[in-house]
Amino acid sequence: MQGDYVLDDLDMKIWDDGGHLMGQAAGQPAFELFHQAGLAPSRTEARKLIRGGGGRLNDQPIASDSVLIKASDLGSDGTLKLSAGRKRHVLVRAA
């Protein structure tokens, strides 16, 4: 389930989700996507990160760890930005 990571010039990781985000009509829980993208070592840690206010989706705070991230959250370039704190960022590209 882990995607390939590539560093770009902004020092962000770009993660190809392997079609998981687009393949689920209902979306994917925020904590799950944070874990899969490598921003948290476990699903529990991802939940704690989001509950503590450190998780952001497209630079907006995530209200709850159970929020569903859907294909509609993708930008016009087919990516979305996940942030853990101020310094760790991942661009998720739907495959």
C-alpha cells in the first residue's frame, strides 16, 4: 500500500496513492491517509496528530481524525497537500 516517494525542489514528499483515493467513492479517513503517506508511524499516532491540531489538509486544519478525504479534495493538478506540523508536508497524487 505504500507509494513511491520523490523529493521535489520544495523539499516536500510526493506520494502516489496507488489509486486508493480515487478508488473509494466514500473517501478515506484522514488518519489512514496520514499514516499511508508516512506522516505518522502508526494509525494511532496519526489520530493523535490530527486531534492535537497538527494535521492539515490543503493548509486548512482538519477538524476530526475521522474526516473523510475524498477525490473532491484534490486540486486542479490532481494533488492534495497533507501537513504534519509546520515542517513535514506530503503532496498526494491520485493515480
